[in-house]
Amino acid sequence: MSIAFIDLQAQRKRIENEINAAVKKVIESGAYVMGPEVKQFETQLAAYSGAKHALGCANGTEAIVLPLMAWGLRSGDAVFCPSFTFCATGEVVPWLGATPVFVDVERDTYNMNPDHLVAQIERVLKEGKLKPKVIIGVCLFGQAANYPRLREIADQYDLKLIADSAQGFGTTINGKHPSDWADCVTTSFFPAKPLGCYGDGGAVITNDAALTEVMDSLRVHGKAVASDLQGRTFEHDTKYLNMRVGMNSRLDTIQAAILIEKLNIFADEIDKRNVVAHRYNDLLRPHVASVPFVKPGFISSWAQYTIEHDNRDGLAAHLKAQGVPTAVYYPVPMHMNEAYRRWAPPAGELAVTEALAERVISLPMHPYLDTATQDRIVEAVRSFNG
């Protein structure tokens, strides 16, 4: 029997009736765009996150650009982000004419290194060519970055802080979600994410009411919102009164309906993911260079289970021959990709990032990975002698 890297069908079977009924209801309603399920999901998403507001949008990439647009990011502004992440984290920065400044990561968690962040901010200030504006932390592979420390740094330098939780929605620090520290949390509902829909989708979560209102405008072509209408009368659909240059980034109603049902079981799935991850750690620790490290007090949502191996590519070939799928995130860090080399720091500045790109490999991970299948995977890893 083949092994799924992420078994989406096991989850679908668990809530098949609920999903089918939810989708059927939307189809019959005819409210396919920004229907009532979108608002319902946003309310439930904010409540789950312990935050005041949540806005659905078209995908996780546009979730990141919406607050940057709302904050008026422009040419000459610097945005600090890790290079060891998917390109979506940083690609939105040049969209607005701003400059990404890449930061190295911690050796144990793979998340942004606060000490190197400070060094990069100080370097930018000393050079005097750019104005530091925003920090984008990433919850890589499911674990929150050190947002308490990143918040301190953001406050010290008067910067905004985004938690890119595309891989880590559901992660907590001492029981608190990243929205307790970040100005906003962005996430993706791509199907393979811990909380995924059946297509593309994303959201921004925040406690800032004014930011929420501006982003609500921006996601619908810069439509007029309540604060824009104070002292004036407009009797038509507000999408025809454009107060800002916006975009079209709406969460489909069908996807919202699906996500409502998935959110209902999400906490239980995170528990199940942690059981799988802890068992992996216990069984694999003697056989690989490194198993994932989760800081005390942190809970990961385990988007991926990522190990290190001295012969990563050899292990990948061996596991493929054994019928075990793997994935490598991210074999080419952002600053080494052609599109972003113009912003790469001096050689050696991102040494940890570059070392990890040669060593990490991810194994099958999902809440429904049974022990028999997990044992097959572990034995395949153990049997590699390269």
C-alpha cells in the first residue's frame, strides 16, 4: 500500500457528511462570493485565535500584502524576513517597491534569529539608504517564531510585526496565539496546510480595528468602508465608491463553508499531530542527525515533520525506493534564488540558512498517520546505511 505524504482523504472521510452538506447549502443559496459563511468563519477564526478580528482573503500570499498595503509601504522602506522560507513571505515586498532584508534563522528551531534581526536593523540604519518598517516572522514547519522577543525588537525600533503563520496556524506559546504579540497574523488555507480548504484561501487575524477596516477595503478594490462614509451619503454598493487603489482578494463562500467544518475538529487534529511527531522523535532520534526541536512552552501545529541527515539526498533516494515519499523545504533559500539575489547580504551572512538547505528533509505527517504506517517509515529510515 502506498504511503501518503499528507493524507487529505482520511480527514475528508471523517467529516464527509458535514462537508457535503455545507457545500450543498452554499450552492443552493447562490451566494458564492462573500456569502454569510465567510463572515461566520471569520468570527469563529478570530475567536479560535483569541483575537478581535479576522478577514478572509483569496490566498496566503495576499494575506501578507494586505497589511503592508494598509500601512502604506513604499520605495525606500525595509522589511525584514527570513530567507529560509517559501518565497511568498518576501515576494510581496517588491510588489510595493520596498526592499526585503534577509535575516538568518536559529539553528534549532529554523525560525528567525532575533539577534541577527537586530544586527540587520542596525546595519540598515547605519547605511541610511532604507527606513526599517516591518518585521515578518515565520512559523516555520508549524512552530511559532519567538514572537515575544520579536515584539520587543519591533517596539524598540518602532516597527510593525507580522506573524506569517501559513504553516503554523494553531501554534501557541504558553497557551497564547501569535496574535497576542504580532500586529497581525497571516495564514494560508492551501489544502496541504494544517487548516486547509479545497482550493486557495487565506486570512489576516488582528486586534487592530482600524487596520481591519482598511484591509477590508483593500481586499474589495478599495471600496468605501464605514469610516470613509462619515459625513457623506452614498446610496449605492460601496464597491463603486473607491477610496483606495485596492485588489480583488476575497475568500470564496464554498471554501469558508468547508473551513467552518474543518475548524470544528482543528484542535483535535493538532493534538493528533503532536502525538505523531513525538513518536517520530522517540523512534528516529538515534538514526538521524537531528529531529525537530520545539521550545518549552511552545506547541507546534506540525505542518511538516522535518529531520536533518548528513546524506539528505541519498536518504531521499533510499526512501523513494522503499515507497516512502519525502519533500525538501527549501533547497534554495530566497536570497540564493535568481529573483532575489539583488537583495542578498554579503557571503556568509546567512550561514545557518545555507547549511540547513543542504540537510533538511521532511517525512509524511498528518493527524491520521497510523502507527503501522509510521513504523514502516521509521524502519525505512533506519535501514539507510549511506
